[in-house]
Amino acid sequence: MTEAARLDSVGEVAATIPHIRAALGRHPDNPVIMERLGSACIALADKKEAEMHLRESLRIAPQFAHSHLMLGLLVEAKGDNQATLRFFQDLTARFPQLAAAWGTLSYVLLRTGDKTGALTAAKKSINLQPGHFALWDVYALALAATGDYAEADRARAKSRELEDFVFKVRYTAPKRK
């Protein structure tokens, strides 16, 4: 897994697959490795294999919120707004502290026309993780959808501020070997 992590860190996702598969061969019931393989398959657009590994990971470790979140993104990719809505409503009920799930729920609620619900979900997401720029974008969209354009502009500004900070830290920090 160390080599897979190194390859992933330099953007060589496809090259990670054999290393992750080898680790899974040595530890066939390890849900963390299954989740990692599912994540790599998502990055390579192999949705069918990704879903298989994520579902197996969750069969063994249903408490893995991140695996649920990744599976939800696969559900969303199928384009069925109602199935996606049910998935993320269930996910936020099961993992009420998972900010990304609330953010995605907000997007789905916007697509289904529930502007008030979208705003509530977006507020919840930024309250849970106020330093996440993408969640502020979701909040800005929900605010604009409900007609609060001035507050939406402030939320967009907050998102840009956080995004600038994240990318400044990520790309100007000294590289580790």
C-alpha cells in the first residue's frame, strides 16, 4: 500500500491498482483496502468495479462513512434524482456529522426543486465543516436559489477565500520526500 500511496500522490492512479490488488490478495477481508480500490476505480471511471468493492467494504464495515459517501456519488452518477435523494437522506440520518453528505444532499434538493430543504442542508454542511470551500459554494447556490443574492455573494467570497488558502498551502508548502 505504501507504493500505491506514493503513485497516487503523483497522479498515477492507474499504476496504483496492481499494488492495491496485491494488498487485497494478502488481506482479502480488509475493508480499508477494498475502499481504496473502490476509490481508485472511481478515479478511473470503472463504476461497476468501484461499486462492487465499496459494497463489499460496507458489508464488512458498515460504519465506514466515507465508503457510503463514495457509493452515493456512484448512485448520483446514474442520474436518478429520486434514488440519489433517498440515498443522501438516509446517509445524513445515519451519519449526521458527515458534512459532505449534507452538501451533496443540498445539491440534490436543489435539482428536485426543494429550495428551502437545500438551504437547510447547505447550512448544516457549513456548520459542520466551516473551513471547506466547496461547501460554501453549495451554500451560495442554495442562497441564490432562495433569492438571498447578497448573502450568496458573501458565501461565494468566503468560498474563494478558503479556496485560495487551501491551494496556497497545498502548492507552496515544502515537499516531503
